[in-house]
Amino acid sequence: MGQMRRLLLGLLAYGWALQPVVAQQDAQPSAGPFFVALHFAGGTGLVAVGGGYRLAHQRLEPEVLVGYLPAKVAGRAAAVLTLKASYIPFSPRLGHSSWEVSPVAAGGWLSYTTGQQYFLTNNSAGRYRPGYYWWSSAVRVGAFVGPRLTRVGHPGTRHTPRQTLYAELGTNDLYLVSALTNHTLRLTDILTLGAGVKGSW
């Protein structure tokens, strides 16, 4: 009798422990957490492709992008490797439609641009006197905010592809420092504009 009682109590405890997990699974959107991205401008190259994995109930999107800078823009063609993370605090559904809108998403990125014309440090470039440049032309750190529009399927549907269109207004560390030391720069001189699309299945 004592063993039966302990077994029942154990099953009840196990079922109670599973409840949050089941509720969390029911709350998940139809598409999976992996996504691919196609991004334009905004400090990651003229065009970039990549992908990532959604975390924190699909509010956080870390991703990796590989971008391309053509010779007409950079003097010589170059590749841009970017680690980026976006946070979406809320995404209300538009009525009973299959769309969600995120008025403000925010995030940051760290990029590295390849090519002989870019240097990691002033000394590593080998062509400038020590201390001539305090900054790296190859590494940039930036931040952005912007809206998003996401197609998530109708309520209750599962395994529906998820597509997101987004725009990002941002800046980077070099632009901010330049604005602090050069007051002739206008706000539009230190802002970047990017846009893209993400999809998951």
C-alpha cells in the first residue's frame, strides 16, 4: 500500500513537472526555430545571406551573415562576415489575419570585412605610423531598430511557413565617434539603412 501511494505521488509530480513544457510547446508558432535570411545594406555588405536560430520563445534571433561588397562600392571586392542578434519584444497579430506586426525590433551586430585595403589594427596594416588610426577599418560594431511584418499563418494552424519582412535604421561605432568629434556631420551622415527577408519552415 505504501509503495502504491509513493508511485501515485511520483506520477502526479511527474505530470505536474511536464505541464509547463506542454503549455510552452502549444504556444510555439507553426514554423520551426531555424531560419534563413537575405539582407541588403545596413553595414553587412551590399547583399548578404545567412541564417540563425530563434531563442527565448522566438523573441531573440542570433544569426550569421556572409555579405558581398562589390568593387564599385569598396574599391576592391570584399566579403563581410557578420554576427547579428535581433530582439523582438512584442508582435501583436493584425486582427484575425495571418500577419503579425512588430513596431520596434532592436539589435546589434559585429562585422569583419576581408581584403587588403582593410586592416585589423593600425600597426597590423604596416603602412601607417603607430597611433595614426585608433580604429580598425575591418571591424565594426553597430546597433539598429526597425519594424517587421511577419506572416505566421492563421491561428491554430501548424507547420505553416513563416516569412518576415523587415527594415533597420542603424549606425556603428565609427560613425558615432565621428559625429562627436566632427559637428558638421548631419544625422543622415551617420545613419545606415538596411532591409531584408527571413523565412523558416
